[in-house]
Amino acid sequence: MDAAVALVFSLCCLLLLSLWRQSSERAKLPPGPTPLPVFGNFFQIDVKNVSQCLTNFSKVYGPVFTLYLGMKPTVVLHGYEAVKEALIDHGEEFAGRGRTPMIERLSKGRGIISSNGERWKETRRFSLMTLRNLGMGKRSIEDRVQEEAQCLVEELRKTNGSPCDPTFILSCAPCNVICSTVFQDRFDYKDQDFLTLMRKLNENARILSSPWMQICNNFPLLIDYCPGSHRTLSKNVDYIRSYLLEKIKEHQESLNVANPRDFIDYYLIKLKQTNPNQQSEFTLENFVMTVFDLFAAGTETTSTTLRYALLLLLKHPDVTAKVQEEIHRVVGRNRSSCMQDRSHMPYTDAVIHEVQRFINLVPNSLPHAVTCDTKFRNYFIPKGTMVTVSLSSVLNDSKEFPNPEIFDPGHFLDKNGNFKKSDYFVPFSTGKRSCAGEGLARMELFLFLTTILQNFKLKSLVSAKDIDTTPVVNGFASLPPRYQLCFVPI
């Protein structure tokens, strides 16, 4: 009986402590819905469509508001003005990476995506500089993407115009570009090691976007004590790490400091130049996670965008016809498209931009955090507070993009049919934490799509009006429904 009383007393004290903490924090933070003790606002959020929930909250509490995801507050930025003011005008203060329990356990704060402070700055600076060097080398990154685009076409020809699910093939192409950049060599699409790597990357993307993962990140105790798909995620990450370590060891044995071949060689040279007696962010552990980040960020995001793009082109055959007319007029049928062609292909460029805007691939970006105590719009945000950025609210701004729920390349064309840039185009986020691989991703999307449409007519198995483009998952990323199509050679 005494034990039961003690337990009830302890729970009551915990409840009162939680209420006191929340009330004292909330006094200075932006407004928001009243949180429950322990659970916060979790039961007011639809984990299957978080972005729509944030839009609904913004209508009540304004463009800057606070949610409690569990017991900790998260400041939400909704709309172009709030996002720009925070990430551009106050870029340094909002440049921290917010804590995502599952990713934190996997990365241990290493690499580009999850790191903070000097480690993040040094790793990002090195990665951008190395990618730039590789882009200007004897065999540029554009050459590698063009080569892969032709390999992709040859693989699609093997379907002989029969119905196929493009998911796997479209994942192989961007993954091979990363392989070529990081390892120097691409892989055959039938290579078993490559197939295993592809399968695990694809599975990780699905798990990270699942409702269960949203729950785990809000209540981290579940990660340690409950079974679930998060354990598969951990096993996949361990496998990929081991695979990358083997590749690094192979490079160490054949390294020529005077002639670096790829990203791994550049990093190994940097490690050799690092004084072992001085503390440095350039370590083998950070290296492995950096390479892992290149694969994780550079494979599934691009392949999902390509997959969604083909689905939208099937849904809008009039758009497809205009793109193919422009391709055949500017590029022709006998040479490969190149990045110089893009400036002469405004409609194609507009279509690719509209695909990225419309699909809203990463609705809420990766979480940010403020790097110091910050005063923002007369609110006080303590150092370390997590910040969620609603990219969806910017990409769907009706003042910038009339009828944003409609797929319309005209959103990026002026009245004369010229390509029109927009500050509201933020699929790669914006500010200091914007995607480091944006340039590569945009190159891949242009070269892969133009090469496919140069060589094939896309044939749907159902009528255009029956094609559903609604995402089947809308958590961390918006994933398109599975579908089949025929690649009919032109």
C-alpha cells in the first residue's frame, strides 16, 4: 500500500513539475495551443500529414508559433516572411541542427546533416570545396551524370516498351552518380552489392517517413525499449557504414596524394595533413558519416523527385508534349543534353521547377535549432530550442503561385514564355543550412529527365484523369504512389 501511495505521489509531483516548466517557458515563447503534461500537443497533430496541421495552427496563432512535441517546445516558422526573416536575416542564430532522437542515435552528431558548431562548418566547407574541385576536374561531375543518363536509357530500353515500375531503375541512376563521385566507379545495375545498398537506402527512406518514426522522435524512450521498424533502420545504417569502411580501406591502399580520384581520396589526403596531436573535426568516424550523408541525401531525394516527375508527366500529357518539342528543337535527337542547354529551354526548366514545388518533397525541412538565446519578433527563444521550418507554406503561397494546388509550369514563366525565378522556390531549404548538394541535384533532374524524354514516349496504363498523384506518405518526405508505365522508344 505504501509503495502504491509513493508511486501516485511521485506521478503527481512529475505532473506538477511538467505543468510548471511548460507554463514558465510558454510565457516568453511564441503563442501556441495549450500542451498536455508529458504528451504536449502530440494528440493534436496528424502524424500522417504534419504540414497540413501546421497550416491549420498558423491560421489561429500566426506565422510564428510554439508546439510541444512531447515535453520540449518547438518553434514553428510558417510562411515566406517568417522563414526568410529567420533563415536569411538571422541566419547565424537559426543555423543549428535540431535534435532528432533517431537520427542522433545513428549519426552521433557526425557528418554534414546532423552535426553542429565547428564540426558542421568544417565538414560542410570541405565537402562543398571538394565537390567543386571534382566538378572542374578532368572528368567533371556533369560528365558523370551524362554517362549515367545514357546508362539509364539503355536500361530502360531493356523493358522493350512493356509495363514496368520505375522505382528501382530511377533509384539506381542518382545512386550511381554518388558512387562515381565518392568511389570513382559506377556499378552495373545487376551488381549484387549495389542492389543491396540500393534496397537498404530505399527502405530507410520509407521508414524515416513513416508515422511510427514521427512517434519515436517525439517519445525517444520508445526507440530503446520497443520493437519496430526503427530497429531495421539501425541495422541498415550499420550495414552501409561497414560497406563504406571497406571502400575507404581499399582507397587507403591505392591512394596517390598527387592525383586524387574522388571524394574519398580528397578526404584521406586531408586526414594525412591533419596534425594527430591537435584536436580536429577531420576523423575517420566523421568521414564515414559524411560519406553516408552524401548517399542518404543524394539518392532517395533525387530518385523520388524523378519518380514523381514521370507520374505528373503521365497525368499531364500536354505538358509532356511541349517539353519533348523543346528538347527536340534545342538538343535534337542525336546528341546528349548538357547544362548549357537549360538556358535555351525555359519551358522544360519551368516544368522541373514546378515538379519540385508541387510535390513538396520535404514539407518541413530538417529541424533547425537556435545557436544562442535569440530575440525574434519580440519573443524570447532560448538557446537550443528546436525550430521547424514549413517549406510547404512557402512553396504553396497563393500570392506567389496562383492556385498552388494545381500543377502549372506557368508558375515559373513570364508573359513572354521566359523562365521566371522565384525567391519562394525553396525545395532545398534556404539560408546557411540549405542542401549542400543542391547544384548536383538540379543537374541530375535536368539531364536525366531531358535524356529520358528525348528517347522515349511515356505511356500510361490508365487514362490521365484516373492517375492519382496524392502522396501515400507525408511525414519526413512526401512519397508518390506506386505506379507502372511503358517507356516506348521514339
